[in-house]
Amino acid sequence: MALKSFWYLGQYNKPRIKLRPDAIRDNGDGALLIDDEDVEFEVEFESNAERDDVRDLLRALCDPDSARWPALRSDPAEGRFGEVVDALYVAGIVDEAASPTPSDLTNAPWRRLTLRYAQSVLADIEAKDSDALRRMTQHVDWLSAEAERLLAFADGNASQAVAAGYQGDLWTQQNFNLITMIVQMRYACRNNPPGLRLIAACLSVIRAGLAKNAEATPDLALDASVSPYLEHVYHARDAEACLYAFCEFLRESVTPQAIRLTRLSGPRHGDVTGIGFALESERYAKERSVDLGESRFLATLQDPENHMLLAPACYLQEYFVNYRFVETITPMITKRLRPKFKQMFWRYYSEEIGHENFELDTCIKLDISEEFIASHLPLPMTQAFCDAYSYLAECEELGYLTSVMVTEGIPGEPSLINRILSDSPVLRSRFNEASLAHEELNQELGHQFLSRIFLAEIARIPPEAQRRALDILSYMVELNFRAWEDLHRRILLEGQPYMAPSLFEEAAASH
């Protein structure tokens, strides 16, 4: 009954039977007649008393404020009364009486929010030297062209979509932040359209600011060309999180820290088998980890004095990654893969669905409430990590199959964070038992071998495909490393909050 109520009357905010009460009446022969403009049928009963009870109940349910609705929504009726309500529901006579809820994505607050983020970036740029200003102008031009291309694609203007956009091999680009922002936009084009429009609007403000064009105003984040259903289908926090992360990467894109830390793979010679490539990729990932040097985050985590501060930050990011993790698998399921591949990804999906609850349990035990999580934005690197994996699954299949090892682990390489914190002398005993159980479950399921298992199904991989997949793997290894180093910098060195608060409510409340 609970499942039926979820897909049944529970879908309404304020249900009502859309009939005139006098359209529900006795027919004179002991039956109940329901006769209105859109419906007409008779219902027979074993007794007049039962008929009268059902008639009175149905008439009461014509009033959306009837005290009978709450119980009926949570526990669907049985017997003859339940059959009649079912028939009215199927016929579409059970209607929604509530007024439409206000949209989270109306233009006014988003215009204010977009301006706020853009002005913050511009203020940061003004403090930089002329060379940084020149490079920022170049980046904004490139990104604006890419945004224009993606918006044209989203709006169905194929000719414009081909004409503009970032040119060149994305994965050989030496600016880490530039790669990340383009991947974010390409992911958002298909999966977070309001987020892409916010980015495009923000870029138009920044571009005007760099050109000292005081009269320029941003394109609205959601203009008339967007179907109104976007207002209620997409999540306002996710749209803002997309904009927030993009602006953070943009402001840092002209700093020395934006230069890639890992070297590229170089030319490849000759075809290889899938399993051979998987084993080589594992060695390659370890080599790129050496390129990155010692992790300041892990070194700091070894000191118990830092555990009270770093543990909540760690598990918050783990929660956000796991919350979105099945999204990185579903693009592979929708592809027309060979049956064995398809079965593998269905199994992978079934083994991962709901695993965010392990990390949520740990967050709650660290006194982080679900309300706090819902009102704050994931750190930019965490957002980028999830966007990138989902984008790879959509558009770079071999790169995705190879890079699964970054999140699932390389065989024989231990996961240190859970082990260090579970032995902490300053944290509550067994606080992360759910996260440890999650880790142990993944090990039992053999997820650290997934790249080998997936790639073993590919008989031959040509040189250019190898090179591209390894360059993607190099980027993902670096993204994972940077995510933890960024957490160390923000939380421990700069004393920033665990997550930035969403500014949307503030923008919506201001005038």
C-alpha cells in the first residue's frame, strides 16, 4: 500500500475530485450514479447503507480542504470506496487544487546572483598585473565562444553550434582550469541547462567589464527561448553550484597554479589488447601520481590534531561524490553497447545505487546535518570531479573505462583516509563505521578491478585512442589530487567553511 500511495494520490499537493457534489447521486435503483461533463458511470452496492457512505465520502472529497484527504493520500482506501476512487483517478477526475508553487528559477534573483558572481571575479582580476589581464581576456573569449556553441546546440541551431567553440585537443591543453571549465560547460549543456545559461550570462558580464563597457548587461539566465518547464524540473542549488565552481576556476585560471602538473603520454606505437592497456594504464596512473609529488593533505591528515577539522570536510566531499556517483554510470547504460558490456554496467549501477547513505551516516555522526548539506554548495573541485566523470561516460568511453580506477582504486593500493581517521584518538569511536563498511563492500565486489574487467572486453585499441585515453587519465589523476589539496588549503590553511553557503535565497529576498 505504501508503494501505491507514493505513485498514487501522494503525487498531488492538494488533491480534489473534480466533480460537482450534486453530480454524485443515487440513480433510484439502488446504485450510485456519477454523472458530470467528463465522466458518467454507475456503481452498484450490496446495501443502500454502503452506497450512502461512499456517496457522502466522494462528495466530501470534492472539497480539497476535506479532512479525509490526508489519510487517503498516505493509505489508499480499500473495498468498494477504494475501487471508485481508483476509477476516478484512472479517468483523470482526481485533480490538483493547489496553486503553482513559485519558481526557483525566475529571472530577477538569478540576474542579481549572476552579477554578484561576475563582479566578484572582476574585482579579483583588477588586482592582477597586465599580463594576467591579457590572459584572462583570452580565456573569457575562448569560453564565451564555447558557451555560444553549446547554447546553439541546446537550442537546436546546429549550424551555429559547429561554427563557434573552443578549438584544439582539449586533453592536451596545458591549463588545468581551462580544461575543467570547458568540461563543466559541456556536461551542463546536456544535464544542467540552467547552469550553462548562468555561466553564459556571467561570461557576458565579465567580458563587458574587461572591455570597460559599462552599458553592457547580462543575458538573462533563463530567457524566453527556454521552455517554462525548466523552472520546476531543475534544482536551483545545482544551477548555482555550477556557476560557483566555474567562477572559482576562472579566477584562478591565470595563476601559475593553473598549469598542469602531470605530463602527457606522448605518441603511441602499435595496437594493444584491452587488458594489456588496462595494466599499462595502472602503471601510468602510478607514474603520474609521482609527478604530482607528496600530498600535503595526506601529510597533514597523519597528525591527530587536525582530525577534528579535516574529518567533516573529507566526508562531506565523499558524500557529494557518492550522491552523484550513479550519474557517472547511467550514460554507459543508455548506449547501445554489446550485451555483455550492458550487463556489466547494469550490475555496476545496482552495486552503487544508494551508497551515498553510507557517507551521509558518517556526516551525521560528525554533527553535520542534512539541512546544512542541502543549503550549501559542494567545493569546486568536488563539483568538477563529478561533472568530469559524467562527461567522460557520455562522450569519451575509452577515457571513462580507463579512469574508473581513479575513483575505485588501483589493485593493491590501499585507501588511506578511512584507515587513518578510524584510528584517530580524538574522534568518536566507530564514527565512520558506515564509510568503512562502504569501502569493504566495494572491495568485496572487486570494484578496484573494474578497469581491467571493462577493458578486457576490447580486443584491440589503436595508438591514437590509447594516447587520448591516457591523457584523460592523467587529467583525472590530477583532478583527484587537486581536490584533496584544495580541501587542505581551504579548510586548514585559509580557515574557510566546509562548504560555501548558497546565495540564491539571499538574492531572491533582495530587491
